[in-house]
Amino acid sequence: MLSDSRVAVIEVAKKDVGLIEGKSNTGFTQKYAQRWNEAHPKGKLALNSAYCGLAVWYWYRGAGLDPNISFSPRALNWKTNCVKPVSFFGLTIKDIEGIPMASAVVYKNSWGNHVGLFEKAIMADIYTYEGNTSSARSVTKYPSRKEGVFYLKTSVNNKDLKPIYYCDCIKQSKAI
């Protein structure tokens, strides 16, 4: 059951890779925000909400899961709402390669926090699906790609973009 759910979340994210955000978040972000608003009628978001966490939440929902995280979809809240977040600090390569598929990975950089959806690790490189929806264009990780949904490889040794936590949200999810 868990492995089927993990694959389902990844498959939903894969379908969005290549979607590009329009000016002032008029593209895929609206699709994500509309789904959020249906699920959270008392905590509605503007249809141009600029949060990477919204993409990760949307991919869980698209797989028929509620990650059971109650928050405005900001990146850092994926760590703070996780039942048992795990720090990357001190993890061995073997530990990193053992991170469960479809975990949320929280990054820290000079621009703030970011979250992506973990698929796999090979040595010290992690592969994630990420939605960049920064209307301020402050997310420097994507300078040439602007905004959209990407499949990326990131080294956990990258001094500029350090993954700091991961959360196995599948374990705390519930079916919808």
C-alpha cells in the first residue's frame, strides 16, 4: 500500500514537469490554488499564491492523499508540521539513498526556504520534483528557467543550496 502511494505521488508530479508559470503566477499556480481552496474553504489562497509547498501538496492530493499537514503552503511549514522530520546533518550516503520516495525535502538558502518532492538519491545527489512559483522571482535556484515545474538533481554537499530536512509525509497521510 505505502509503495503504491509513493509511486502515485511521483507519477502526479511527473505529469506537471515542464509546465511554466505565467507572469504574476497566472499559470499552473492557479490550478494548484484552486484545488487548495476546494479543500480549505476557510483558509482560501489568492489564485496567484507563490508557494513551492503548494505544488508538493497538490501532488499528494492528485494521488488521492492528504499529507495531513495543516498550514499555509510555505516551504518551512513542511518541516514544522511533519510528525518526525529528519535532519540531513550527519546522514551517511547510505542513509541518503534510503530516504523514502515521495518524502518532502526542505532546503535552506540565502533567499529563504524551499520544498521539493524527493524521488531518489544516488550517492550524495538527490533527485526531486519542484514547483517554483515565486512571483518576486527571488528563487535564485532557477535563474535560467524562470518559474515552473522541474525535475532536478541537487548535491547534498552544495554550499549554496543545502537540503536540511526531509519528512516522510506518506506515513502521516490519509486517503481522501
